[in-house]
Amino acid sequence: MLKTKAQNLKSLSHRNLSQVELTFNSNDDLNTLLGENSKNIDKLNEIIDVEISFFGNKLLIVGKKHNVELAEDLINKVYDILLFNKNNVQSIDFSIFESEYKMLKNKNSVDTSSKVLNSIDTWKKTIYPKSDGQNKYIQAVNEYDVIFGLGPAGTGKSYLAVAKAVQSLKKGHIDKIILSRPAVEAGENLGFLPGDMKDKVDPYLRPIYDALYEMMPFEIVEKKIQEGIIEIAPVAFMRGRTFKNSFIIIDEAQNTSSIQMKMILTRLGYGSKMIINGDLTQIDIKYINDSGLSTAKKKLSNLKTIKFINLNKKDVVRHKIVSEIISAYEK
């Protein structure tokens, strides 16, 4: 376990600074925590405004008392993650520090042992939840075959859903990924847009493409699309089909009609999982009285085989002003 020795040195007192010395079980543990080329140190110094140095199996943190305590808590939490998953971790990615830092700042922390189990391995990166809500979302995807993710923009619904789909494909748990969303936005109908079907649909699905390319090499994404292993299409193209051994993601589901939502839900075949994401505060005027997502929440929320996860402003991982905007509109 990590041992802590706290000091308030006279040489630092006139600057109102404190220091804490942390001792690790081994040099290897500390090196793993510091990351490749000790790059995590500089980033920690920057985001918390402390000075961290290391020697042997010891870490020294110097700075204002509050910042030193925050850095100590953060390092302890990440070290717990390392110890829990020690046999599978070669080096700690800074994204883990970022996730824990945000949760400490929000006092929205999660159990670290559970969090490690809920990490998502993709071709290019390992993804960790950045809030308690995101952690519960991933856990729900692990445990249920039909999951509804409800919440405002920026809470990671689509990103995490794509990550879980990519992970399932990588591990061979599924044969196919279906990525879909309603293709009617801002009063535009596909039939009136220029180009072939791919040209019409792609602009609406750009966030999904972006997530795929962030998690998979470009050439693998393109090959999987060409082979039909990854299928990206509007909701209407799901009619009359049954998806077996597939991972299905429906995005912007608040803009489906009740009839469309029933059609979507009944496409699920054996060995498949479906995630339906949406924001009930962003319903297109066309569906304001007939949102499939709203109806599904009313009719299905009591079913034990289906899980609804509600995300909120605490789970927003975009620019900090986004959560402030969401709060303002909620008043």
C-alpha cells in the first residue's frame, strides 16, 4: 500500500506552501504510474498547479495545501486502480488521471475497482468513464441487452455506445455493428437532399464516424464498412430485418416516432444488444407529441429486462461552459 508522509517545512512556510512525500511498494509501481517517459508528471503539475518530483520509489508533491491534498487524493485513487489491475497494465494512461480528477472536483467519484472492470478496450485506446453516470451507463451495457441512455449533449452517450460496440467486435462477441439514427433533422427530408443515399445520410452520422475513427484504424473501419460488418444507415432501413449477433446503436432517438421506435425494438435477434440514446429536451417539433423515446420511457421503464440510464450536467465531458448552458436552460 501507499504510505504518506506529510510535512510543512519552514523553508516553504513563508510561501504558504506544503509538501507531501508518497512512498510506493516498488520502483516499478511508481514507473508504471508515471507513464511512458514520466509524461504524467508534467500534466499533473499543470492541471493541479503543484510541483511533483520523484526519486526511487518516492514521489514528492509541493504546492499550496489544498492543491497538494488534491494531488495526493488523485494519485492514491489512480494507484488503487493500478494495484487492482496490476497484471494487465504496462503503463497508466493520463486519461485515467483526467477521469479521476474530474470526479474528485465534482465529488462524483466511483468505486475504483468497479471502474477498472468497466473500462473499454478498443483497437486504438482504452476508454474509461469520466463520471459516475458514465460508469453506470457502461455497467448497464455490460449487464443488459436493451439499454436506453437519456441525457443532454456532451454526456458521452454516443461515444461510449460506439466504444462498447467496437470492443464487442474486437473480442469476437458479435458479427456486426449497426449504427443508425433518424435522418430527418431541422425539417429536411432525405428525398429532397442531393446525392445518393450515402451522401444524404453521412452528414447526419458524422459524430458516429468520428468516434469509429478515434477507436479503430482508418483502414479497418473502411474495410468493415465495405464488408457490411459495420453498417451505418437511417432508421427507415431497419424495417423488415432481424439482427442476430449484432450490436445496434440508435442515436438521436428522441426524433423517432412511436411507430418507428416499436419497429426498432422488434428488430432485435438472438445474440444481439441494442443501445438507444437520446435527449428528451431536444425533440424535433415534428415529433413533439409523438416521440418514440418518450413513449418508450413511459411504457418500458418498469420492465426488469430493459435498463434506462439518466445522465445529466455532471456527466458532461465537453467544455465546462456546456454544463453551465445546460443548467441555464433547465431553469
